[in-house]
Amino acid sequence: MGRDLFWLSDEEWQRIEPCLPQGRKGAHRVDDRRVISGVIHMLRTGARWRDCPTEYGPYTTIYNRFNRWSKQGVWHDVFYALTGSSGVISSTAVDSTHVKAHRSASGAKGGTMPMPSDGLAADGRPKFMP
């Protein structure tokens, strides 16, 4: 694999390598540097994980490692190691609810029945003659 596929320089890699989880049991691990380069590539291009170039490894490995490390907070540590800042200024949540109402759902009662207060003006006199 050519060096042009790595998104991080040797100096940057030395700074983030201590932040990565070590000593995992299980199947043979794909090279962390190659996986991180695959994650960066996918985030920069905005493509589907399935469209990840095979040079970075299996797309399932790229996605699973990104997802697992996100839950563990590894990416915050990596970002801090590279920039010296957490990048988080404050936490904010934005929520919006949109409910489509029927055009006749303006809140008024329907029908032709007169309401008790309909016949009175502001001063209490009838608005019309019966």
C-alpha cells in the first residue's frame, strides 16, 4: 500500500498512537493507522461506508472501529492529541416537532349553533335585534 493513502503524518501518528486501545483479544487486528486513514477518508468524502476503498481494509472493520471508538470516547482523545483542544465548547440539543394540522383545525368550534357570548357586544348590549 502506498504512503499516499495515509492521511496522518508520522509525527501526528506518534501523538495519537498512545490514545488508541491496546491489548485487545480476538481476531488479528487490521492496522490501526490504515483504519484511521479509512475513517478520515470516509468522513471527508461523505460517501457510504460500503463505498470505502479496499486499500483501507474491509468497510465493516472501518465502520465498526469508528462506531466502537466513538462510544468509548477515543476520538475525543485523538482530537485533543492532535489539536491541544477538546473541540467541545458546550453541549446543546435542538429539537423540533412538526405536526401537520387539517385546514379546518383552527381551534374554533364548528357548526351553526350560536354561542352564548356571541350575541353580546363588549358593553354587554346585544349586537343584533332578535
